[in-house]
Amino acid sequence: GFCEYEVLSEEEQTVRLKCFVDAHNMSSDTDIALSRFVTDESTNITYQLTEIKNNWSYFPHNPKLGTLAIPVSANKIEGISSIEFSSLIVAEGNPVYDSRNNCNAIIETATNKLLHGCKNTVIPSSVTSIGEWAFHYCTGLTSIVIPSSVTSIGVLAFCGCFGLTGISIPSSVTYIGGFAFDGCSGLT
């Protein structure tokens, strides 16, 4: 009842998660465990969830939810940074993404790029970059340790993190994208 899907391929029986329905009216303890399989009740056809793509417009204040669990079948994730989750979990065995060491983040396994984090993220020392919009408007984030393995911080990576009071950027970082800390009014 929380999710809206669209069929990607009838032949391959795959779907994309388009959005969370009425996310602004869900409580902050709402957990969403996305299922690998989704059945269309009107046709009784079962599809595999392979993509998660946020089709929402920009929100100045992200809805706050509990845990988001990503299934093993998800091979494309885009734009979920318009919702602030308290924790993020990727199912063991996902070939594209992981949440190594219970880090509470979505990491692109092949590139070691942190794509999406939350207020409880602990960036593993194997991460080499923080992606664009990774912590976008994560207002509950008060502190974060960036390990020396990180060499780049993407555009708008920490934009709108009002609660962030301090951050230490290691000398390994050679690139910081535009507006990476825009709106971080709590930084001293």
C-alpha cells in the first residue's frame, strides 16, 4: 500500500518502484521492506522488482521514515534522496549494491561509491567516493566521519544537513562538488 510501481517489461516481467505513496503522511517509524516480487492483483501476474527510481519533485523538507530494505533483485537505484530514512539495508547477495558492515547506507559495490546515506550511516573505510545528493536534506545527521579512503564528495552531497555541526575532510579528498555543504547552517 505504500508503493506505486510501473511495468518495465511485460516480456521479462519486471517492474520499477516509481514512488512511495503519500510519504509525507507516513510516520517516522514506518519501515518499508521492498519485496523482490510484486503481484498485480488485477491480472494476477507476478513481476520482479529490478529498479527503484524516484519520480517525485524536489521537497525542501524530506519525509522522514524508518528502515528501507532493498531486495536482492534491485539492479538500478536512482533518486531516493528525497526521503530521509533512519536506516538503509541492501539484501545479502545483491549483485550491484551492498550495505557492507551494517553501515546503514547504499553502496555501489563495483565502484565503492556511497550513493545514499542516512542519519545513522557509518562510512566504511572501503568507500572511495560520496555520491551526488548522498545525504541530501538528511536533517537528522549530526556528525559523520569521512575515512581517508574517500577521494571525492559529490555535488549537493550534504546539502541541507541542518543538524550537521562539524565535519573533518581528510587530505585524501581531491574533489568537492558544487554546493556539497549548501544549507548546512549548523556547521561551525
